[in-house]
Amino acid sequence: MPTTGASACSRCACCLNRCRMRTAQANPPIPTASDGPRRLSAWLQHHPWQARLVLLLSGALLVLAFSPFDLWPAAVVSIAVLWLVLAHAPARHALVHGWAFGLGVFGLGVSWVYHSIHLFGDAIAPVAGLLTAGFVALLALLPAILAWLLRRCFPCPRPWQVALVWPAGWVLLEWVRWWLGGGFPWLLLGQSLPDTAAGGWLPVGGPLLGSWVLATLAGLLAWLLSEPGRRARILVLAGLLILSGLGLNQLQWVQAEGRPLKVALLQGNIPQDRKWLPEERAPTLALYRRMTLEHRDRDLVIWPETAIPAYLRTVETDYLEPLAEETRGMAVLAGVFTYDYARDGPYNSLVRIDAPHRLAYYKHHLVVFGEYFPLRDLLGIFHGLLDIPMSDVLEGGRRPLLPVDGISVGPSICFEAAFPDELADALPEAAVLVNVSNDAWFGDSLAPHQHLQIARTAAAALGRPLLRATNTGITAIIDAHGRVLARAPQFLRQALLGTVQPMQGMTPYARWRNLPVVVLAILVLLGGCVFSYGKGRS
């Protein structure tokens, strides 16, 4: 029976397909550079939960960039993994992927919050755990929102966009965290850079510019893995960034002023759980008096935050006035609470006890939930769960200068070291920065190490030496480049002795602060979004 044209055509097509399959099996295609990204995209599409686990671990890896580990390249690898996954995963997964990364960063990086809430906030373990988990989950929302926005603006991101545009988004994420809800500029990428090859960027644009450099290096690494054929171009760009940082390290933005100061930073090592007991007051006062008088050859002696476990007025006549006579000729700065009867509340203050009128600095930037509770009517239930001493502190005014041996000192207390843009209010007059803190709240955790690194970042960005006196550590003398000249071991009673060179002049960051970096990041991100939208339309 003769075949019809249609059936004959069908048999021919079938034979042709079988022939093609045999040919493909006998001669498999040669792998190309684009196969890797394709396979990654396919894997991410079918394994979203495994991708989130990778991002969780990658976020935890970022913590290694900061003290006490100080492995700043870990930041580059960590962010590169984030960029790769976000660029190749389906856009609908971006929000949860970003949140998983944030959980890894903050779940490990600020785990010390639990220690403070449970041991010294007097909250039971389940409550402390829930409060810490809630805090971490809220912080992780910011990377989640960033991931979602990036994929909305860049539906089909090209590797060069990931490398050169997305880092601007990371900078804006850190800037939002800098001020949102009172601010929590902790674990900024740029804070891992003091005394490193890329540290020269800090006096130019502060920690946000340092973050931009590291996020760009991460983007270049992601680009290299996506398009290895462009290796030469990518390596040149990365080399230029690193070499520029090394070159900037050689520039002298500030100059020495006057003679070096001889200083003593007192680390009393008073356990936090005994610090406010009535029976500990007299021994503590005697301890700091003795440690001070042992170093009468110093120009400046600094006590830690709230070293005096009482209100200033209660110890002024019997303790401070005699001590002022004994220390005549030297400057003594001491942390103490000062009560304001007109406003009916205390100030967390740093007082020059040898001055006739007790020159004082009152802490301006308070810790949310630690020193004050916002929205007390709405959040009062959380205040009832905690028992934090002196958690209703008044906000001080503008940052005054404290005179010491012919120069001016710019004071700050505890958490304020994380805001170099505010410390710059004391410049150019201040030749030395002073930060007093009580990190006993955080025990033997990551927090004291991270806090010291943050102070080093501020010193490098502003071009001023920084003297950091703490109760249990880490007390340190930091030079104008962010290098630690001397430090006292944690949990050891010691007077840290050294000399520090006062400086004058202004770094670009001290003059312009965060504004140029933030404006440039907004322009780069908006320009990238417009370009991506235009390409999508065409």
C-alpha cells in the first residue's frame, strides 16, 4: 500500500531525530565558560533551601572578617557568594535568600546580645533567647530588602552590573543601618580595614567607602567566576583597587601638634554583677584613687565609663575634692553618672575631676533599649522583662572639648565610637580622641573585640589618636592610622601606660563625613537601574 506524504514525512523526521541523538552521544558538546553559570542557575532554581543554607553559612563567614579573627578577605568571599546566588537564583527567591544571609551575619556576629540580656538584664534564658532572636531577625530584614530591590531593578543582571553597581546598594544598606532606629553601625565591611592594604580608603570616605571597596572586590570575584574569559580585565580592576588603597596609606592627611602626651588608662576590672552593690562602692573608689596616685608623672589619666559607681554629687565633697588636690598638675577624666534635678534624670558623663568646675561631657548618642526605651507606652512590656541599671538616661547636648595640657580632647562614651561622623564634631580643634566604655556587659564574647576594631576605624577615618579606657577590656592606645600601639589584656586589673602624639588637620572624611559616599552610591544605583530598565525595554 503506498504511503501518504504525511506519514512518510513523519518517519523521516523520526529517523532524523534518532540520528541527531546518536551523533550527540558520540560527540558530546565541548564545555564552555557559560556552562557554569547555567548549571548554577538550574541548581538554584531546583534547590532553594540548599541555597539558603549556603547563604546562611556565607553570612556567618563574614563575621571572620572582624576582630578577633581579622581575616578581611573573608568579607570578599562572603559577599561574592551572596552576589552569585542573588544573580543566578530566581528573582522570586531573592527576599528569603537575603534574609538567610542576614541571619548568618547577625546570628553569629551579634550573638553577644544574649549574654548581656540574660546575665545582666536579669531576663530568664527563654526570654533572653526570644529577644535576641527577634533582634537578629529584624537586622536580617535589611539584607532581605536589599536583595529584593536589586532583583526588582535588575531582572536579568549582567556580571559587570553585579560587580560595579550592586556594591552601591550594599553601601546604602549600611548607611540605613547607621541611622535607622537610633543607629546600629556594627559589622560594617569597612570596619575590617584598619591597618590593612585597603585601609587607606578610610580617611578618604570612612567605613562606608571601605565597605564599597570590599563589596566591589566581591563583585569582581563573582564576575570572574561567571565569566572567566574576562580574567585579565577583572584582575586589572581588582589590582587597581588594592594598589590605590596601598597608595592612599602613604598619604599624610594630618600633622603632629605639640609634644607627645604621657597617659595612663585605668582598667579596674570590676565584675559587672558586683559593680553596683553598695558594699563595693568604697573599695572601688579606693582602687581608682590608688591607681591614679601611682602614676602622678602622667599628663592624663583616664578612668572607664561609670568607673565611679555612684552619682557625682554623692562623692564630690568627701572623695573628688581631696583627690583633685592630690592630682594637681595632671588631668584626670572619670566616668560617672551626673543627676540633673531640673530634668529629673541622670546623664552618663565623663568628668574632669581635677578642674575647678568639674568640666563634663554628657553622652549624646544613647543606646536604644540599653539607656532609653523609645515608645514606652507601646514597648513597655519589654522594659518590664528586663532589669538594666540606669536604663533611663538623659541625652546630652553638643560635644564639648575637654582641655588637657594645652590641647583639646574630643570625648565619647561607649557606643558613640561607632559614629565617626559625630566624633568629627570635635574636629579640627580636638587633637586627641578619648573613648571610655564598660564592655563588662558582654563578658568574654566577640563584642569587646569588635568594639575595639570600631574605635580603630574611627581613629583612622578622622586622623586622630584615640585613647580607649574600659572596665574589663579591651583598653588600648590607638594611633592616628588606627594601629594599636598598646593594649591591656582582658579581665586583668592594669594601668596601661604609653605616649600619644596629638595631631592637627582634617582628613577628607572628617571634613565631608558620609555625604559624598552616600550621594555617589545613590547616583550609581539609580543610573544602573535606569540602564537596566532601558535595556529591558529595548
